[in-house]
Amino acid sequence: MVAHPVPSSSPQQSVPTCVAPEFHQFDFWVGDWDVFRANGGAKSAHVLVDRILDGCVVREQYEGLDGEHGQSLSSYYAPENRWQQTWVTNQGALLVIHGHWDGTQMVFDGGDATELVHATWKPVKEGVRETAEVSTDQGKTWKPWFDLIFRLRKQPKK
């Protein structure tokens, strides 16, 4: 369990805590995105990704065209030199994965006793490419789950 600080009775100046470069490895994903299936597929979602909590957390707000809505929170945990992402949806899904920046992309792994997930987010010319595969036999075999391209949403001209 993580202890929460006890508020003091005197106001304190806010000290930036998430300023090291590692906290910004996922900044390439921040934006207002239309999401498409890779290889010329149809639009599947609108996703807004922003930084919250004084820049310490990357928040994803996902609105699928199929009615699935979800949110993820991703944060860098310096004591373990890794990232964590927690994903929840309006359909009761929960996924907790951990990862790192490998020099070209964010790589996350995790899951539970019934299903493992391996996912990557990579900056590409079109925007960001997110791929995932799943294993239902504790990693012996893997099958593709999805392959998506995030393209910055075009803002209407004023």
C-alpha cells in the first residue's frame, strides 16, 4: 500500500517532480487523435491523450465507434525504472501492464492468469502505431489482437 502525505496546515510551494526525461518518454502519444485500423482500415475510434497531475501521468480517453469507451493512465515509476498503464472500459475490462522505452518505442507487457498482453506504441510518419498481441497459454503462443494508426485529428478551419 502506498502512503499518502498528510496535508500540512501551511501552504507549500509546488515543486516539480516529474521533470526527468524518463517521465516524458511517452509524450509522443499526447494529442487529439482519430484512430484507424492499420493497412488502410476504417476509422475505429477517437482518442484524446493528455498529461495530468502536474505532468506526471499520461491519460488516454478512448471513444470507440462500436460503443466501447475506456480510459488509461500511464505513469513512469522511477524507483523501478519502468512504466505502468492501467486500462479500464465501460464494458468492465481491466488491464494492467508494465513497460519501458526501448529507444524506438514504448513496450508493455502484462495481463492476468488467463490472458497475457504484449503491446507497443511507436512514433511513425502518420502519427503513432499501436500494436498488441495476446496469449492464452501463458506465453507459449501469441496471436495478433489489434494494429492501429493514430492520426492527429484535423481541426475545423475558422
